[in-house]
Amino acid sequence: MLPPALVLAAVATGIVPGAAMLASARWPHRSPAAAIVLWQALGLGWGLAAVGALAGFGAVGGSFGVAFGAVAGAARALREADLRKSAPTLLTIGRLAFLGAGALLLTLLCWVLVAAAARVFLARHRHRTLLSLLAHGDPKVPGALVVDHPAATAYCLPGLRSRIVISAGTIDLLGEAELAAVLAHERAHLRARHDLVLLPFSALRRAFPRSAIARRAQHSVALLVEMLADDRVLRHRPARELAMALLRFGASGLDATPSGALAGAPETDGEMAVRVSRLLTPVPRLPRPALALIAVAAAAIVAVPATLLLLPL
């Protein structure tokens, strides 16, 4: 039987090409919710496996679940070497290096998540303050705030005091039905708290800014979140209304979305084309057996490293 540390290293290594395959796949557009669950499992599974593998290679006795035991074992080896007036062995130094790397990676992942959440919270607080001074209501967009700006923009600010913001340029650009579809899209973001879905992937991107797979993961999940909100709109409104709104947004050029906000309009022409095509030419959802297989795979990706972390080293 392979040592748990080697299995964890293999899991962490295998998740990277798996994530690349998921980013290139087309089936997520058929069932975005299932794809997001799989993305979340890949991210969490990689974090557990990578930190666990590093800690496992550096641990001295005990189990992954008792990290202090591993650190104490390495420290004990150093003390014994000092008592013998001899230099610590390369094995002890290597163990400490792996333990340090594992602790550093865990600290980095936790820190960027907390920092990203704090950054978003502060940005939203500042923006809400500006909106209280500059925005106003309009009967054409009930429940939303309007900013007097000629550029087309529409976004929401999630949180305890959530807000939907529409520019005057958007009101002039879209018809009544299209405005209603855009508002329904933003409400879907707020109800489902899609900002919390995106937060870990934004944090991962900040932790590894040069990683192509971290960038692709963030972009893929952001697009899937927009598709989820599109699907919610289609429960109550015709697809053509939202599709026309997206096309008008794309033709006019969008104003930049403020930090911490979720924009319903597409950021790129490619994203707009994908969403409009999906709205006007819907594809069938994945069958239930496929969804069940995805759920099992997502559970296994998290459960395997989590279980191995509790096994004896």
C-alpha cells in the first residue's frame, strides 16, 4: 500500500490537468450548477491534498490529523541532535522544509481568502456610500438605483444591504421588457449569493497570479454563474428579452463594473456570443445519470484527501 503522502501528492498533481480538461469542456454549459459543484470540489480537493502531501512528507510519526505531532517530532529530532552535539541530519532538515512549505501554503490559502473577502467588503461599503449620494430611484426600474451616467451598465452589489444599479444609459438603451429581464438576472445573482461562489476562485487567482489554470478556473466559474442567473430568468421571462439586452449591451460597449459587484452584462464579445447562443438555441440538460456521476466524482475528490489526512503516516 502506498504511503498516504504519496497518494495525496498524486491527487494534487492529477487535479491540475483535470481542471484544465473541465475548463475546456462544453458540457458545463448544459448544467452549470453541476459544473460549479465540480469546480468547487477540485479547488477544495487540491488544497487539502497539496497541504496534506507536504505535511505528510515532513511528518515524523502520528497522523495527518495531528499536525502538531509532526512538528514536535521534527523539533525533538533537532533537540536530540543538539544534545549529541551533532549536526541535524539531512532527513530532519528535509522534513522541516516540507513542514514549513505545507504551513506556508496553508497560511497563503487562508490569508488570500480572508484578504479577498475583506477587500470586497470594503469596496462594497465605499460604493454603497457613493450610491447613497449619487443614485436615485426610477419607476422604470422598480427596486433598482439609477446613476445618471450615459454609458450602459447594470450590476448588483450583494450583501446584507444588497443593491441593483442601472445607469441612465441602460434605461435609454433597452426597452421595457429587456430592462425587466436584466433586473430579473441581477435579482437571481442576489438571491443565490453568487458572489460567495466566486470568492474562493478570486482568492485562488490572487494566490497564484501567474497560474494559467487559476485564471481559467476563475473565468469559467464566472461564466457559469452568469448562465445560472440566465436560467433563473428563463423561468419567468422569454429568452429573447434577455438575449436582446445582451446584444444591445455588446453593441454599445459597457462601462466598467466596480470592484465587488456582479455584472449581468457580458465582459467580452466571446462571452456574449456564448450566452446569447445558449439562450436562443438551448441545449438539453445533462441526464440524471450523468449528474449523479458528477456528484459522486465531486464527493470523491474531496473525500479521498480528507480521509487520507486522518490515516496514520
